[in-house]
Amino acid sequence: MKKGRQVTMKEIAKKLGVSVSTVSRALQDSPELHAETKRKIVEAAKEMNYRPNLLAQSLRISRSKTLGVIVPEITSHFFASCISGIQDVANTRGYNVMICQSNELLSQEKANIQTLVSSQVDGLLISLSRETNTYEHLYELYDREINFLLFDRVQEDIPVSKVTFNDVSGAYQVVKHLLENGSRRIVYVSGPEDLYISKKRKEGYLRALSEFGVAEDPSLVLVTDLTLEGNLQVAQHILAIDPRPEAVFCMIDPVAVDVLTEWKKSGIRIPEDIALAGFTDNPTAAVVEPPLTTVSQPGYDMGKLAVSHLLDQLDGLASEDPISIVLDTTLVVRKSSQHFSSKK
Amino acid sequence: MKKGRQVTMKEIAKKLGVSVSTVSRALQDSPELHAETKRKIVEAAKEMNYRPNLLAQSLRISRSKTLGVIVPEITSHFFASCISGIQDVANTRGYNVMICQSNELLSQEKANIQTLVSSQVDGLLISLSRETNTYEHLYELYDREINFLLFDRVQEDIPVSKVTFNDVSGAYQVVKHLLENGSRRIVYVSGPEDLYISKKRKEGYLRALSEFGVAEDPSLVLVTDLTLEGNLQVAQHILAIDPRPEAVFCMIDPVAVDVLTEWKKSGIRIPEDIALAGFTDNPTAAVVEPPLTTVSQPGYDMGKLAVSHLLDQLDGLASEDPISIVLDTTLVVRKSSQHFSSKK
DNA sequence: CACTACCTTGCAATCGTCTGCAATTACGAA
DNA sequence: TTCGTAATTGCAGACGATTGCAAGGTAGTG
């Protein structure tokens, strides 16, 4: 393959013996052109298979009609769903999307931001990496007056719009469900403690406990680093707790799945011996045996909402004042939590 | 947020009382500049937080250093893995990536191509949609001398490089495994028949059968449209076949998972009553009960290889003649296929 | 002192598109 | 016939960065 030269306005102009400006106006269907001229130009353009050079257009109007997205991992089903929602809305509103993944690394997150800013994206949608515990790079974006918004993995202090799930209420719902089914000694398996969702979900967990008059027991709050080894270690640790807890709520589904798999190997029956619940409603949650009770958070909708708001801001349809959009989650009850016969 | 104006070379030039060309040369570390001038400019650029405008650079050099990727669905774990591999390699080689999804629609695929071409991507990596049965849009790319490559979902006649898995051999391996475990009446559940992978995997299925002296039985080759309903229908249909087949090989894991779920509801035991195997090794395959025997195809590696080859072509490191890269798959034996005690 | 040669730097054109303004033409009206 | 006005079209500069060429300056040499 050789250099695939694109047809430009200049070539159309030369072929028809008119100026480039005339061609430009014709293709914009400008009313000040003679109808016949316009027709000829449009026809020639179609025939020559002309496509506007978006790069040149963007440079001219100082808007690239492109958005940047940074997620921790594309291979996570949840983030893939978000991206899908973002794409669908962005495309119908005439925007392209450039996607980057931070691989849960702060350094990569910073690099991605640099790249996207250099690429002149009109706005950024960012979900923070697990490692992100400093925020200068975000404040810098803010100072440079670059439009961006945080979703799912947010940092609350930064004065930009945020789209999150109601993590507190989601966790509250699922823990309440466990309590209603008779459990009292309930373990919370947290991810790294400075993670936004770790904190929020713990808050919901504690709220449900206190509502049922159950005192917080610090020995029932465990932390995993979210690696397979970490998860398995937690699984074993739980079995060693005496007396054995009646239920376990894991901060995210993958942890619950690892725990479940490990327990089955040890001959533990779920939910008979111990109830289990997760959060996110990953595809795996529905197909493990027993199916996993969890909290569903529609990533596709989150993506759609996030990008809609950002585009509204860009297009001047929404105020530039930061707002916080909080989406509701839904409790999905499956077999893994049916511990005692419920009191319904 | 107001319009986030970027610092340009012009501003640096004005501030230091030099010309824009001097600034440009300084930032390129050109040797023909006075060292002191260069130092001052570089310093000012850093202080003013200058970032080159990639749009302008791209326009100037007629290379955007951006690649386009089109996949049927981002939310598919396999394609997400491919994208991840593509990104990692592209980024380390100084390229950005724009991702589009066709949502399995031909019209969307065409639209995506238009967008990416207008965006002046330097090359395209395409995995065809399920619906794609005409190929003019690809031949047009070819005629316009735009660099592109097909991966996974390919069309064999188009004279461009292709990266695929050895679907024939993968299917052969898994069916051979079923045969070795004693099964003889083996069902093949195919997707739409004009799909590349449908055909190739059937080829492997037939080859294994014939090697074991088993005659092809057309009534054991079923087709699903890959929707949930279609899959369930196939699941029921299989149970109604008399005498009941001993094993079933589904073209892709999601079909196998649907079939498995449906059968469990009907009280069928797997693998005791009937053996089951899939293809792809989705995350779900490992966690269903019983765990699903399948064929693993590393999407991440495919993405890496595909983009490496395309970039090699772009950078003149590889011949422009189309080549075909075929990756090997690996049989992953799990419980779902352990039907009869094997003859090992 | 004059001339050459090199070292630095700036000018101007370019990439493809858009647009304010000027220029040309034609037409009708007085 | 002459002027005004509207209808068309082109010129040129801009967006931001790059680069061949030329110009300015300095220093060195005879």
C-alpha cells in the first residue's frame, strides 16, 4: 500500500476552475452561492469521493469534536459497558471518542491525560485508577480550564461534575437483605481502604447494621488488595473466624466469586453454611453456582449520563457549575444469600 | 469552565522576543541553535506548561499517529482483550487509538470507517460485524490505498493482512477430546452459517469426526442466531433428539453457558448425562458449574500481534504485501466434558 | 582593512479548511 | 446613460507547527 492521498478541496477547485473558498461554501450549502455552481461542485465532490479532513477542520475551528475517556481497565465488563454508553451518545451527537486505560496506575493515568490533552480533545471523562491518591494532575486540568468530569471512581473534593452510583444505599440494601434473612454476624470484605467505593460501601454496611441494632465488630471488616491471592487469603481467614460469621458481603463481585470458588473447594456449602453477596452484577455473578446475590449498577446508563452532561456543558446546554449525578442501584437477590429461611 | 486556551509557540515566541521558528527548533533540540537561546526557550516552555498541538502537527506532516479500531462489541471480553493489547503496543510505539464498535451492524461498520478515515487515522484494525456479508466498503478502502488489516472476524478474499486464530485446529482439538472420552454422537452448535468462525470451526469438527471414523450426521449440526432465545431453543432441541447425543460442542462459550443453564433447569446432569464444550474461554467458562471445557484464544496477544504488524507496515519495517498470521489456540479441559471415564 | 565563511535567526510557504472583506459582474431603475 | 444595489465569487489571512532558504551578524584570515 502506498500513501493513500485524500482528495482535497483544492483538487475539486482546480478541476472545476473555481476557487477553494467557493468549494468550501458549496459543500456547506451556503445560500450565497449560485445554485448551478453549487450543484456542479457537490456533484464533483461526490464523484471524486471527497471527504473533509477533520484534522484541518478541527484546527480551524479549535474544536476537535473528540472526547477523551480514561478508565482503569477496558477488560472490566463494567467499564466496557460505560464506554459503550459513552460511545453511543457521543456518536449520535457528532463526537468521536478516544479511549485510554490507566491499568490502575497513577503514572499511566497522568500520561493518558497528557496525550488526550495534546490531542486537543474537547473534554475528558475520567474514572480514577486504584493507585490514584494524589490529585495535582486533576487540579492542573482544572486550572487550565479543560472540561472534564469524573465518573464511578471519583474524588469528592475536586470541583467538577461527578457521576456516581449510590454506593452507600446499594451496600445498605444488600446488607439489610442479609440481616432480614436472619444473619447478624456479617463480614464486609473491603478493597484498598482509600478507594472511594471501599469507603462508601462500608458506610452503607455500617448503616444497615446500626439500623438493625447490630454493633460494629472491627474483626469482621477485612481488606483485600483485590489480587487473586489476596482474595483467597481473605476466604480462608473468614473460615477461621470463631464463631463463624453467617454472611459475607464483598465489595465487588470478582472478590465474591474468588471466595465462593475457594470455599467450594474446602467443601463449604453456600448459602447453607454461610451466605454470600457481591456488588456490581458482573456477568459471572449470574452463572456461578450458586448464583450470586449482588447489586446491579448499570454501566451503560452511567456512561450515557456522564457523556450527556459533559456534552451539555460543552455545547452550553448545561450550566458550567459542577453537579453531582447519583444513579440508583438495584438489589439482585439470587441463591447465594438464601441462608436461613427468611422472615418475610 | 471557560474555553481552555492552550499555550502556543507564538506566545512563547512573543514572550521571549524571538520568532516562532526559533521556538520550534529549540523544542526539537535542533543543533543549529545557540545553546543559550535554546535553554531559555525550553525553560519558558516548561514554565508556561506548553504542550504541542497534535492536530497542527498531524496536519503539517500528514500523519496523525492515530490508529482506528473497529470491533463488533466492546463489552465482549474477547474484544476488550484485543483492544487492550492494541492499545498497549500502539502507545509504546507513539500512536493513539480511536475505538469504534459496529454493534454487529453493517451500516454502523461503514459509518465507523467513514469517521475514522475522515479523522485521518494512519491505519485501521477491523474485526467484521456479524451482519457483514458485502465487502465493497473494504474494497473501497483498498482502492483508496488506506492501510488496514482484518483480525479475528475476517473475510478471506480481501487482499490485506489478516490475523486469525487457528479455528480449524482449535475445534479439531476439542472435538477430538470429546471423541477420546468416548463420545461418538456429537452435536455441533453453529452460529450463523456465513460467519467465518462458524465455517472454520465446523471444518475442525468434521475433521476430528472423520479421523475417528465417525460419519457426518447433518441432524447433529444445529444453528443458533446467537440470541438467548435461539440458544435456549437449541438446548431444548438437543434434548429431544433420539437417541440423545453424548456430547455437544458449541461454537462460542456464551452459547454453551446458555445451554448449560437451560439443561440444569431441566434436571439434566452435566457431564454425566451429556458432555459439553465451548470455544473462547470467556471468564464465565471457568466459573459455571460444572466448569466448562473450552478452547482458549488469547485476545490480548492477538491485539498485540495485529497492531505490531500494521505499525511495521506503516513504518516501513514490514513488507506491504499482505500476510496471514495464524495464532494457536489451547484446549482447556474442565469438568463439563468428562463424560465417560476416559480411555487414556 | 577587506573579504569570506560560518553561526544564528527570521521569513515565508505549507498542511486543508473556513470566513471577513473586497472585487467583479449583472441587472434594474431613474 | 449612469448610478445603485444585489448577487457571486475570489483573495488573503487564520488555526499551530515545521522547514528550506535567505539574511543578518560575528569572527577569523590574509
